[in-house]
Amino acid sequence: MQESYIPSLHIKGDVTRVLEISRDTIEQMGEKKDMAEGMDLLDLGELVAGAGPVSSCFSVYMIAGDGRTAVIRGDQLERSYIGFSSRNGWEAFNPGHPVSTNIKGIGEIVVVLESREDDFGLNIITMDENITHMTPGRALLSAGRYFELGGTSFKDSEGSRFETSTFEERHVIGLQETAGIRPETVILMGSRGEYLYLGDSADIFFAVEGNRFVYQGESPGQVITDLKGVVLDPSVSSIMDVYHDASGFIGNGTNVLLIITDGMGYHQYIYALENGYAPYLASASKADMALSVYRPVTNSGLAAMLTGVPPSQNGIYSREQRVPEIPTILGKLLQEGEEAVLIEGDIQVISTEIDARLHTDTDSDGTIDDEIFEAAWASLDPGATFMAVHFHGIDDAGHDHGDMAQETMESIREADSYIRELASGWRGKVIITSDHGMHSTAYGGDHGEFRYEDMVVPYIIIDGGL
């Protein structure tokens, strides 16, 4: 093998990790091939597999420095190789493919999904529509080139000063071009629950780096290194308002009952109202459209409600985390000498300053919502300053049957009757909302993706005792 300089080559795009190919890779994996005149070659299929394509349906783009590109389907990488020579740089040898695939001077290898994977890449939504989905691989093929200033240096020599600047090439896409519209405001969310509101959407660009999207704003705090979604013209309401609204009411001497209808998105709420499944909610003021947080699952949603800040600040951004890094409203009330109650299902979803009152399906009727309701009803008098009641039946039915299924609507009907009873017996304010919504799948329903069905939920405040 030649000892000359060998630049690194990267496999990137729609992969779980960006794979660097270097001299070390050749020394570890290279094998001699007669067709390459003794050059060490690397098995392209093995390399791509090492990068971990997100789906089994993908294509591999070998892109030369001059723009010439060859594409090979992911299931046809047998007898496909790459190697390095001082004459041609990184080049392809594909004896099982047309000679046109033998690209020379390869600058990058990009894996691009041929099937849609909504939970990978960047999703752009409004409050009631999924606008577009883009993966890093697809974006790398269409992104524009931008040269970012890396730095400027000077050197004084023979009475003259010489100046030079270095630049870093970046691939960027524009929000307006990608979304097809220019919104007034946007909210950006990242994989660790970052939540960034931008009041002016003009000139918003995202960089494509390896296998992810990156947003870099003008200030140090405006950075999201793994951007998952953009909400165009979001509503002013958020599930994080629970903490602030409840704190305000309690500060003014008004007790608060929080009712969480786990897994009920705004689209389900509207359908239930229009089709007679939620007569009590239909009689109340129409709910606001409120944003959940990313990832839209119960752990992060509940933590956002009880802390009033995004997952990136409270530390719970997926199903894996359970302990908030900051106090919840429950702890705040305890410090102030107030009584707080949390009525849950069979597990305590996140750790809080008080122990949740847990319940199981003691009557074996297939739901724990009736047990949760009975415990909440028994706790109304004497009432706590703050009581949170977490119903799970809508989410359970949605997972089993689908977000808009008859069974799910019947669970909403049942929850509606429980809400009516609890609200009528509560002396104070009642906040009704959801941790997340749900979307349809081939097997029922699911949530956890950046799409409006999962991200937009109802938010209602009513007076109790009516």
C-alpha cells in the first residue's frame, strides 16, 4: 500500500452513524483484487452496513468532486468495491455493474432512503397538517453549498502583511424553499427536547451535517445540533402552560384540578365533539390548540406540564428518563406548605416530590380509568390545593385499535363522563389537556413522532363546581 496521504471519505446521509473511511480502514479491511492492479479494495456493501442504513430500502450515491455521481441500489451492492490510488483518489470498482458506476475522485458517499421513515430526519408541520418530511440523505443531494468563515490570520514578512482566510464548506437548505410557504413565526425542536421560538422566519437555514440537521442562530443559545421538527405559525398555547397557569391560580387563592387525557390529540378531540362522544366537553368552551413537546411520549409530556419548561431543561426527553432535573409544581407547593395529590395508573411515570397514588384494574374490566376516577372522586373532599388526575384509557385504546377507532372514541366518551363528575365536584379551576396525541398505523395507533397528530393536543380551562 502506498504511504502517500490518503484523505478520509465519509459514508453519511440516512444512516445511524457517520462512517469514516481512512488509511486505517484500508489496513484493517482491504483486500487485493486483480481488477484493481493490486490496489487494496474495500467491500462497499460491508462499509455501508457498518454505517447502519435506517431502512433496508435505500440507494447509495457515490459523488465525485466534479459532481459526477453513480447510484447503486442497497440490495445490489454485491461485488461493489472502493479503493484509493494516488492517481484517481478514491474510486469505485464494480465488476457486477455497468462501467459507468466506476466513479473516480469520490468525495462523499451518501445513503438515501427510498422509503418514508417519519421518525428519522426533519419534519415540518402546522398545527393541523403535516407539510413535508426530509431525510439528511435526500437533503444532501439537493442542499446548496455555503462557505462559513473559519478564521482569518496574518503574517508580516519582508515589510508586508499577508492576510488569509479559511472557510468551511457546509450544505444548507432554506426553510421557505423546503416548506413552500413563508410563515410568520416558527418553533424548532431538537432530539433532546430543545424548544426554540423564532418570531421572524425570514432567512432561516438548516445545515445538513453527516446524518442530521443543525440549526445555528445568531446567539449562542440558538443552537440545535439534531433538529427533528419545525412548527409553522404555532399557536400560543403549550402543555407547559399547565405549570404557569396553575401557579397563577393558586397564587390568587384558587385551587386547581389538572385532568390529563393521555393520548388524546386535538384531531381526536374535534372528531369526538362533532360525533357526540364528548357531550360534556362539547358544552364547555372550545379547547385551544396546544403544542406538546418532543419527543411526544408520556414521560416528556408529563414532565413538561409539571415543570413548565422544555425537556432540554427538565432533563426528560424520552421514555428512558424518569427523574426531572428541576423541581415540579408538586415540590413547589410542598415547600409552600400546600397539599398536592397525583393520581396515577399502575406505575409512577416520572419521579416527583410526592408519591403518586397508583391503581390497578381491580375489577378486571380492561381499563384502570374507573379505578382512577373513584380514587379522584374520593379525594375531592377535603380537596387539595392541586390535584392531578392521569387517565390512561384513551391511550391504551388508541394503541390497540387506532386513534380514530370506535373503541378509542368510546374511551373518550367514558373519560368525558369522568371529567364531568370531577369538574362538578371541584371548587376551583379545572385544566384539561393531554401529554401527546396519536396517529394511525397499520397495526392500530402510535405516537412519539414529530407530526401534528402527535404534537397538537387540546387545552381547556373551566370553572369547577358547575
